[in-house]
Amino acid sequence: MEYIYAALLLHKVGQPVNEDNIRNVIAATGAQVDDSKIKTLVASLSGVDIAKELENASVAVAAPAAASEAPKAEEPKEEKKAEESAAGLASLFG
């Protein structure tokens, strides 16, 4: 994960996302550098517009927030069922 963070950090500050820069960022943190992970990441990011991908990621993150509001709409139904159940029990002893 630190390799992706390094790439994002480099992108944020306007530096090229290349093997040397990622290696320097990882080494600066004191973590052990794995050259194979760096090469894989750089190869994976080749031709990718990071800014555009980050914009798309923001939209994808916003969607679950809207979905989390749906259970709130269901709460009145549950309360109504509880009231109906209570009314049904009252008729037994009524």
C-alpha cells in the first residue's frame, strides 16, 4: 500500500511517478524498498491519467454514502409493523 501512497504523493506534488522517485519516497519513510513492487506499480501506471482516475474514484465513493441513507427510510415501516403487532395483541385481551 505504501507504494501506491508514494505514487499518489508524487502525483500530488507534480513530480514524475517513476521508479527512482517512488524508491526515494519509500526509502525516506524508513521502510524496506522492494524493487519488484516498484517496477510492477510503474508498469501498471504506464499510460494511466492519474488525475482522471482520482476524479472517477471520488464519484464512486459518493455512491455508497447515498446508499447508506436508504435504511433510514425503512425505519418507519418497522415502527409501523411494531404498532400493528401491538394492536393485534391488544385485541386478544380487549
